[in-house]
Amino acid sequence: MGAAGFPLGRVCATRGVAHDMERDAAFARFVAGSLARYRCCDWGDVSAADGKANSGAVECGGERILAAYRYPGHGSRKIWILTEADRSVTTVLYPEEY
């Protein structure tokens, strides 16, 4: 159960994110920090409308939750964190892996 009251299910990363985490400790810390923010309903770099939809999904359930986080100091590089509507799986991925 996340700090905000929604289950994350099984947390996993795509091949690209997992590979980069293994090779770069700073990136691995960024991913861990992003997950911590996500658990606290800090949706990162999404629009206000998407943030509101995420918060509604936490309250009411039944919808996917998607947040985006920019990797500081690395241009436009970012990750997404996506929790399925049934809360069975949360995946960390690059947008291009979607």
C-alpha cells in the first residue's frame, strides 16, 4: 500500500530503465526518489488536468495512474511511472517504451 492509500502491486521496470539503473547509481537513486514522490501523490511533470485525474483515480479507483519525472541535469530525459487500473502492477518506463 502506498503512503497515500493506493496499492502499487508488483513494481517493475522495463528493460531500458532496468539496464540504465544497473549502470548508473545516480539514475537508480533518481528512480527510487521518483517512486517515493509517486507514493505521496506527487505526480511530477504532468498537466494539472492529468494530476487531478490521477488524484481522482486514487480516491475512486478503477483508472490507471500515470506520472512523469524529468531527470535533473539530463535535458529532456524522463521516466513515466504507471499503475494499472486494477493496481496489480506499477511499471517504471521511458516514454518511448510505452
